[in-house]
Amino acid sequence: MAANLKQYTAEEVAKHNKEGDLWVSIDSKVYNLSKFADLHPGGANVLFADGVAGKDATQAFFGLHRLEVLQRPQYARLQIGTIQGEEPVIKPLGPGEVSKVPYAEPTWLADGFKSPYYTEGHRKFQKAVRTFFMEVVQPAALQCEENGKRIPQEVVDKMAEVNMIAMRLGPGKHLKGRTLMNGTVTPEEFDYFHELIINTELARFGTRGFVDGLLNGAVIGVPPILNYGSPELQARVVPEILSGKKFLALAISEAFAGSDVSGLQTTAVRDGDFWVVTGTKKWITNGVFADYFTTGCKTETGFTVMLIERGDNLETKAIKTSYSPTAGTAYVTFDKVRVPVANTLGPVGKGMNVILTNFNHERWMVICTALSAQRVVVEECLKWASQRMVFGKPLTSQAVIRAKLAAMISRVEASQNWLENITHQMNNMNYAETASKLAGPIGLLKSFVTKSGAETATDASQVFGGRALTVTGMGKVIENYHRTVMFDAILAGAEDVMADLGVRQAMKKMPPTARL
């Protein structure tokens, strides 16, 4: 577009500096604001009071607005030309591109840095995934986070085409025979670092509710079916879920039983070839739009898990939370729902084993997305502190701000290195070893990452000041993060429970020979 626009000198732009005839230049682009001035949200006077009329307004603009404002059609059309001999300096990331802001990316993506964990195949996969998320998912993420609606079906269909839904479950038999990310990686090659990349990319948009709305219910609800469902049940249900035709939620938590899974009160009573299920579930992610519910129930012989299909006597109501309704958080009521006994997942009375096999992966996933969101906050703060002018100097000239940035960077890098170490162990351990050796470290890391996130949210709010309190504008990512950071601290196991789990697991392994 710019190639077809007229070129002006700075002197020519300077002549248009009065009411009814107002031009400015921003990053080498010339804008005619003559008719727009009176529509300016801050009023026309601010354009003159700031002394930008007829001048280069780049610094003033980026002290108040995000780059995306200039990309909106209603503002982009105000551009009438470019400054002769100048090229734009400020550019948004293109699909698949990596940020050059220090610490905005994990070290393995930064220029000149090496990693023992990632191969060239991982790098190609990361670029393909980032391109896909930026082109296909990001527009929906921003829209759904605001309007609270479920992820559009056309986005789900495109995810299914590249087998994104299946890949989010991690490596395993469910990937056999599938073409992953248009052939970027084979099912045999796909490992937990590939899945880590997916989780990192989906959390980069500053849209916490949408992260859960992006079919997280399937990520945590399908494994019990794959591991414990009958071949017939798997053949009927899993393909329609992984193809995005049906949606699934994990229904364990209740008003009387959160972390205390043994306290569940939803009951299932045997009646011939059916279970009759009565009770309620609360805080069920994706429950509002789910077609199936992987559900924990109390039976005569103990805790049992079963797959319940939406139908008569099963109702869901949306729960208002501090993040977007796009997550589909629900209160679920079972009123004597009849469930075929064939839908039982695992042995009757052994449901705790079924659920426990799911926890490590679920908590690891939460760590991945929580850390990615935290890194985005670091990038936002580095950008803002560099461009925000106070007392005639960048915000980074303030030692107290640099100290906050140092703390944020340190937390994110420490978490990243711990996460990659655990992910490496997951790639090189069988299931029994993972269950025995990693439950504690994963619990401790989840607690560390979420505590770090809360501290980073507080620091970032101080860096952005009042802008961190507004839903739109410069600080919108910080506002969303600060408002929603506690979800990661509670979902998949409360923060303090996770820390205690990690220590209890360690105490079990204390050697009797160890003494001071």
C-alpha cells in the first residue's frame, strides 16, 4: 500500500498544523487528521496541546497507544503518504516471526543461543505452530475473550485439519496414522517438547479465558477414555472429539470437594446395565458447551469414573468468574441420569487411579501456559518501560523499575529451565517412572510458577501504573493477566496443595541412612 502513496518532506508536513488542516507523521507514515481531529477520543485539543500538529508524533503516539491502533482500518485509511527518504522502523511481528525483545522468547529461540533439548525439527514445528496460531487462532482469541462466546466452529475445524486437538494430548497411540501440522512432524517423532511448543504458543495472546476455552476440557478429559475406556467406547467417542465434532469436559470438582477428591458427593447407583447418577459438579471448564463429561462419582464400592453424554436430566449453567465466559465454566446438575455401564472408565471403585494418571500431564500443561503468559507480561513491560517517557527520560532510567524488570526476568528464566528439565525427563521415562519420580517436582514447579506469576502481575501493574487497570489500551494485557493469574494457582491443584505434595513426595524418598 505504501508504495502507491505520495511522498512528502518533513517541511511539507509542517505546513499542515492548524485546525481544519492537521497532518502528523508517525514512524515515517503521514496521516491527515483534519477531519478526524474532532473525533479523536482525547479531543482535538490534545493534538495541539502535545505540539504534534505538523510534526513527527511517533514518540507522543506510542506513549499513549499500541501499534495495533494504526493497523485498524478506520485509522489506516487516514494515511496519505510517507516521509521522503525514511523507512518505517516499528513493525509488528509477521506470522511465525520471533520477537527480538530480550527475554520475550525462551532462550532456545533467541539468536546465538543453544539448547540441548530442541532439534531443528522442533524449530520448524515452532514456526509452523506460531504461524497457524497467529493467522487462524489469534483473531478468534481476541474476539472471544471480549464477547465471551465459544470458540468458533470454523477455528475448531481448522485445528482438527492439522490434528492440533490430538497433539494437545501429547505423544501416544492416538497420533498413529495422523498427519501432524501438515507433515511438519511425524507421530513417531512427536514428543513432549513439541507439545510444550503448542502450549507456549496458545498462551501468547493475553487472553486467559480463551486459553481454557480452546478445548482444554478435551486435553484433560480424553486421557481417561484412551487409557481406561473399552475399545468400543474409544472407537465411538474419541474420533468425534479429536475431529472437533463433539466437545468434552472433565467433571470432578464439586462445591464440597475441590482438591479433596475423596469428598465427592455425586453418586452413581447400579440399575441393571445402567448407572443412575445424581449430584452436581462445579467449576467445570468447557462444561457450558460440552457434549460429554468424564465424571467422577461415588459408588457402593468406592470412587468410580464414567463417561456421561449430555441428554435428559443433565443441565449446565454458566458460572460467572473473573475471566471470560469463553472458557465455558459451568455448574453441572445430574438428576437421575442413566449412564450405560459400558461407559465406565476403569474398574469400579478404582476411580482414583484413573484420575491420578491424568494429573501430572494436566498440571504440566498448566505450567506451560502459565509460564508463556508470564513471559508475555515481561515483554510488555520491557517495551513499555523503554518507550514511556517520565521526567524527560525513559521509564527504564528509574532504578526501581529496572529492579522490577530484573525480578520478572529472573522468575521467568528460572521457571523455563526447570520446566525444560522436567519435560526432558518426561521424554525419557516410562509411565511408571514418571508417576513415581515426577509427581512431586511437577507439583513444586506448578506452585513456584504460579507464585512467581502473582509477583510478576503485581510488579507489572506498578510498571504500567493506571494503565494496568484498564481493560483496553496500553495496559490491556497486564489488566487481563493481573485479573486472571490466580486461575493457574487454583486449577489442576491449588498452589499450597501442590507445594505440600512435592515435599511429601520428597519425604517418602528420604534415605534412612541420611543423618547430619
